[in-house]
Amino acid sequence: MTDTVQSTGALYDPATYASGFPYERFAEMRANDPVSHQDHPSWPDGYWVLSRYEEVRRVSRDSTTFHNSPNPFLATEEGGDDAVSSGLMISLDAPEHLKLRKLINRGFTPRRVADLEAALVTRVHGLIDDLENRSSADLVYDLAMWLPLHVIADLVGVPEADRRQVFEWTELTFGFDPSVDLQQRIDAGSAMFAYADNLCSKRREEPADDLLSVLLSADVDGEELTQMQIDLFFMLLQNAGSETTRNLITSGTLALLQHPDQLQILRDDPSLLPVGIEELLRWVTPVMQFVRRASTDTEVGGQPIAAGERVVMFYPSANRDEAAFDHPERLDVTRTPNDHVAFGAGGPHFCLGASLARLEARVMFEAILTRFEGLEVAVDPATQPRVWSNLIDGYAHLPVRWTAIR
């Protein structure tokens, strides 16, 4: 992938991000065209790109003027089917979204998240123990991928015996492998939908201490979740709960290995790790963008936006905005304050699982920093395939090697 494609390719095209996020292009946009109109083959009105921190925050927090419905996804050239994703919680607006979020929040209480830590630690060290007789691995497949998948399975209550099948369905349904065709995705999604139905039936008969049981018994103002809502949330959680954390672990580890001074700071003072993770989130920003649609005529950054027009919030650009961060081009694991937008920029759609993702990252990075000796990337990262997506930024594979595992 050439720099030319990155600097000139359509922003809805996954090929534009095949070598990583085009930071230089967005720096030019922030300086010269911060609310930039772009054409789209499936959207007659095109869309507006928000590249600055200020506008991203404003739109994210103004859920009255800017709606998620029918979905918040930047369609590729083929367009996409709004009906497929319109029922997901992330695609809903108030009052439906707020009601659903209140119900689901009962499964993400601080106590429930904290209770996962012991299992998380065991899981992480088990993954590393499995590598003890080796001196190299794929950082994505052998470490980063499995932790969040297992954490979500633990949270929801997927039995160990079923997990590999559920993980396979998740990868087929939501993965960003261009070799997987539409029918394969539909078939895998249907199978996972049926599995969620069956698991719910078992939980109704025998409730357990897991998120699925909480959702089945929860109600707000006398209203319970429908089976369809639970099934859709099960599917959304499998994807959203894994992609962000997987790519934070992979790209965050790479960032530390490429900045050995910052890696050493965290090794010398592990208490800085929570602060360092916030900086890695800013630096990596796994979710690149989400779309909002104006519900009325308005303006953003001085640019008139007509009712019905789409605006796209590009989070990696906001996280490198010179007006919001001192020396944003510098990785600084001691950076504070650090009000990044890697989990969204506030408002009702702020990432529901942010606290869980932070916990997963802390446990994993603690283990990576303390157990691997001589850890290094085994190839030039620029030669490695990345996730084929306009939504998620990350590596499909990243070979690493080490001299010893403690």
C-alpha cells in the first residue's frame, strides 16, 4: 500500500487504512479543512468529516441534534444494509437507547467488573505459560485475540466447551477478513443468533451468576428486554468486546517496543501503568470513527449541516489534535491529564465496556512487562497485514520473539 492511496483514497474505503491511519492527511485537514465534505457512491449527500477534537466532542455529546439511527457505521463502496444493524443498541437513540443501556448497565457494575480480575490474571498467565517452550509467536493470535474473547465469554456465561465455536462464529460474522463472503457472514450470524436463543432458554431454567442471567431478569419501569434485544446484544458484545482490546494490546505493545524509553518508564514504575494505558489508548485509538446524522439544520465548526446529512467523527485525528494535547505526536506514558476520545467523546453512547477494557489491558500489560525477556518484533511491522476495515485500526498478524519467559 502506497502513501499515495493513504493521502488520496476515499475515507470510506478500507484500502485507505491498509498501512495504518493516515495521520498526515488528517493533520492537513485539521489545519485547512476541519469539517471536510466527502463524496460517497451510496450516499447522494456524501458526508462531512470531523477531524478536530472540539467538533468530535461537540457532536458526540449532542444526542438531540445528532442521531445514531439507523446505524453509526461508515458504509463501504457497496453501501451496506441499514436493516441488518438497526436493532443493535449502538444504533438506537433516546429514549430506546437510554432504557436499554440502563438495563444492560446492571451487568457492568464496578463490582461485577472487579470480580473478573482474578479470572483475568489466571487467563493471561495461562496464555503466556502455553508459550514457555517457544521463542516466538503471533502477538495477535497467540495473546491479544484470546483474552478479550474469553473475558466476554466469562461475563456472559458461555461454557468452556462452546467457546471455540462461538469464537469462530464471531470471527466470521464480525471479522474483517476480505476472503469471507457475505453468505458466510450471514450463516455464522444466524448460527450465533440461534445459540444465544438456546443459551437464554437454559438460563431461564437455571439462572447463573452471569450477565445473561442478569439481562433476562432485569427490568426498567416494568419493561424487560425482549429475546431479540438480548440476542442482538449478545452478538454485539462478542464483537465490540473483543476488537478494541485486541488491537489495543497488539498495537500498544508495538508502540512500547518502538519507544524503549517509554517501555522502561513503565518497567521501572509499574504504578504508572494505568496512566500509561490511557496514553496507549490515545496513541493507538483502535476504533477509527463513528457516524452521526443531523436531526435538524445545524452547524459544526462554522460549517452549515443540513438535516439528514451525515457527519463522521474520526477519533485518531481528534486524539492527535494540537489544540487539545501538548506534543500530540509524542508518546508519553506519564501524560496527564489525558482526556482522549478512544472510547468515544462522551455522551450517551460512551463505550459501555470501557472499565472492563481498561482492566483487561492493565492485567495483560503487567504480564507482558514482567514475564517476557528480550521481547521484540520479529519483522518490519510495515510488511504485516492489517485489519481490512474503515472502522477498526490494527494488525491481522504481528510476529514477535523473545529470549526467555519468566
